[in-house]
Amino acid sequence: MKESLLEILCCPLDKHDLELEDAEYDGDEVVDGVLVCTECGERYPIEDGIPNLLPPDMREESPA
Amino acid sequence: MDLRDRRDIGTDVYQPAEDSQLLAETVCDRLSSDDGDRSDERRGTGDDRTVLEVGTGSGYVASRVADETGVRVIASDLNPHAVRQAREKGLETVRADLVSPFADGAFDAVAFNPPYLPTDPDNEWDDWMERALSGGEDGRAIIDPFLESVDRVLAPGGVVYLLVSSLTDVDAVVERAGEEGFSAAAVADESFPFETLTVLELFR
């Protein structure tokens, strides 16, 4: 993901801003890291450059 | 004939079909048009508009909109296989449940080709393709929560392009959208042997 994507993302639970932590870059792409809610502290992983912003209770739900 | 027979199912990700093409063409046309009453407000703003495609699947619609209009397109899906396919097309992708992780007022347009096929609960199967196709018993199990939540992420003057099918009861979708404060206009339709597809433009 591009870092500028952060401006249009929010925590899916409480809609507060997210902060990027532990970022690893490939050029201007963030390929690894964690997005952390500035309010509730929930952590959302960036997997293969794709932020996974599913609410925690949906994250493990993966048919087939 | 069940859903598996109606669609050519063989992967974890819904591949572009007639509905995808109709939505892509319509969104491109509407975004490119400078004649619409609402686009007047945006005249001169050039290509700094941002568009979200919910449930992007393979990324086909999002790619066409990005390529043909030059707006910034964000592609989201619940399905991890889908967001990977979409990212391989060079799209900015987010794994998301509908519009829940997007900021207030972030988008000038939101496009959605939802799972809309009415499905007998006894006939449901639990895999990603079912999630991509099935809209529950009335076909609106995903459309309704989308209509309830999409308003928050629209910028002033923002619009929704929602693909609906005659199988889903277009009037019921329009009524539900009305309850959420949207006016609806059918901006494209196309008939096929077992359904008519319509693209609704929802605006406030």
C-alpha cells in the first residue's frame, strides 16, 4: 500500500485514525507493517502490501 | 439448476461477467461525463476524485475505471484471494468489510456489484464463491447493510453506483435506499435470458 492510503482509512470499529508502525518499504510501497488505531489500540496487519482492515472477529473467518 | 450451474465457477475469485462489464462501462461514462448536473460542482477539479469499488473481486471494474477515467481508485474485498488478484493488476487494495474501514467523506463515488442472487438457505455452500454470489434468501442480505453504511464515506455531492438484478427486486432496493436518504436513478440496464441488470445511481 502507499502511505497516502492512510488518509482515507480508519479503524473499522470506532472510525478513528490509524498509525503506521513497523513499516517495511519497497520503494514507496509499504509491504509490511501494522496499522494501529489511535483510539482503541486495535492492530491491523499489512499482508503482502495489502492492509487487512477486517474487524478482528471477521479476520479468522476464511472459508476454503 | 443451482447457483453453481448458473455461473461458471472454478476459482476462489469471481471473474468478470456481464454484470461487471455493465457496471464498468456505466461508471466510466458517468465519471467522464461533464454534463450531469452534479458534475458541475466538480468542474475544474480534474482527476483528483477518489472512487471506491467495494467487492472488487478480480479487480476488473476498478481497473477499467482507473484506466479510462484517470481518477484514483481504491479496490476493496472481503476475500483475501480477490485483493491479491486486484493488487496484481496494480490497484490500491484494502481487505475490508463493505465500507467499514474508510474515512468519513473519503469518496466522490462508490461502486458496488454486490452478491445478489437469492439463495435457498439449504442450498448455500460455504466458500468464497458463495460469498461472492449469494445475497441470502431475498438477494439483499449484503445490499441492505451496504445501503445503511455507505453514506458516511461519501464526500459532498458523492454518488453510489449499485448494480442490481431483477432477481433481487430493484424496487425493493430503491425503497431501501430511500429509507437511507438516497434518491435513485436507473442509469443503465441490460436484459439477459434470466435477469435484467440495472445500474442505480444513488445520490442525496
